[in-house]
Amino acid sequence: MSNFTTDPQNEVFDFVNENDEVVGEATRGEVHQDPKLIHRVVHIWILNDKGEILLQQRSLTKDKAPGQWDISCAGHVQKGYDPETTAKRELQEELGIKADCKLITRLIVRLPDQTEMINLYYSVHNGPFNFPKEEINQVKFFTKDEALRFIKTDPSASYFSKKEIPMVFELLEKK
């Protein structure tokens, strides 16, 4: 975690069991330091009408993966909220858009410092995007080939970009 972050460490989230049943609550700071606390997040991948995928470069003040190229839009599910409502809220807050989100899959990702239950969505939108600089430095659409090459060769591609971009294209091709 960086020394200065714009992410509120006292924000409260539900934590869940592996069946997505709420079993307690904890702060952002707590869930990001305890892999036993499975917390819900939403990851929304934006594609445009050409099938290009949007990546965001995270602000340097983010507490996780600052400055890295990451998921189009993502956020934590706050205490008492559901993933679908959170996905729509995050699109509005992070990218300044209203769009339908379609659930692709749900998966649990275990990292050394935290465990996330990811609700993976996609949405179609061509922009323009209006994003807060404390959240995002810039956004850019990539063709499928550009995105797949980028995540293999560029060290600024985030862990989740590397993990999810191939999965998103694969799962959407099956739909």
C-alpha cells in the first residue's frame, strides 16, 4: 500500500463465505490485510461497438496497483449492497456513464494479502468517459490482439488485467 491513498481505509464491507453468504463486516483496511476475509468486488469490462476493450490506468494514489493498467471499471461491494447495484454505481462514479451490465461469471481469487469474490461483468459503451483524476489517470480502448499482446509484454499491466482479459474474450465468444 502506498503511503498516501485516496481510498478510505475505514469504508465498511460485508465479508462472505465461499457460498457468497454474508458472515460479517470489516473495513477496507482489514479485508486488504486478511486473506481469510472474502469480500465482494465487481469487475466491469467495457467493450465498444468494434469489440475493443477499455483499460484504465489507475491513479498513483490508489491503495492497490497504483499506476497500473487495469480493469475498465471496478469497485468493492459496500456493506448492505448487492453486486449489480454496485456495478452500475461504479460505472457512474468511475467513468461517468450509465450502461447495462451483464454478469459473465463469479470467481474467488486468493492473493497473499486478501481474498476477493469477483462478480465479473461486461458492458458495451463507446464513451465519452468522464473520470475523476483521483481514481483514474487515463482510459484507452485496445483491440483484442493489442490487449493480449499488452498484458504479456508490458509490466504496467495489472494482475487482474493479465488474468481476466483472456477469460473475458473467451467467455464472450461462447455467448
